Amino acid sequence: MEDILIDSDGNFVATANGDVTTITGLPCLVQDISHRLMTYPGDLWLHGAYGSKIVQYIQSENNELNRLELEQEIRLALMQDEKIDPETIQVEIRSWDRETIYIRAIVTPVDDYNDDLTEEEAAQVAIEIKISQGSIEVTGI
């Protein structure tokens, strides 16, 4: 699993000689998940189903129906990623107020993408998702 490294502004990260920097392993998986969750469906011209609608939940009421819908939206978005075993996806909302929603997702990469991961990372990967006004942050832990 290897991809071009993208900075927080969405730009390629260049090496000293002007080439693009690549990433592998857990950082690559986290970047892929981050892009999928930050992209609204329909924003990519040739990939209309790519993305998630999680941004629409910021400033929504914290109630059981919204919590279930948000968990399902994240689960469905992660199931689209061929690097993740869909049977292993777990999503839990950690906290939710009018400004910020914190979520933890746990996934297991499929065997084909485990080459660049440590044995521990290949078993399960925990992802922290923070949704706030104007931003979505995804980090691997």
C-alpha cells in the first residue's frame, strides 16, 4: 500500500529534488480513510459514490437516531475501501456536542495490503475522527 503524501491543505508534498513524497503502511491507510470521509459524495466528477456525508452532522442534535445514522454513514464509507475488511468495521461515537463530534473506528486491513504494516497494525487499526465546524480530522492511533 503506497500513495502520494498529501499535506493538510490538499497539496502534494515534494522531496528536495522536486519529486513527490510517498507514504506507506498505517499513515497511508489513515490518509486514504481521511480523504474518503472528508469528500462529499458527488464532489469527484468520475467517482460520484466516493465519500461520505458525515459533515452534515455537525450542529445536529445529539440524539439516538442521529448517532445511529452517523455511525452507519461512517461504516458505509469505510466499507467502500478495498483495503479494509468490511466485516471488521466497528464505529463508536465517543462524545457529541454542538461544536465537535469525536468518533473512534476500528478496522482490520485485508491481507493484500498488510505488507507495509507491522503485525500489530495488520491485526487492527484504531482511527480517531473529529468533526467540527469547517473541518474533519482523522488520525491513526
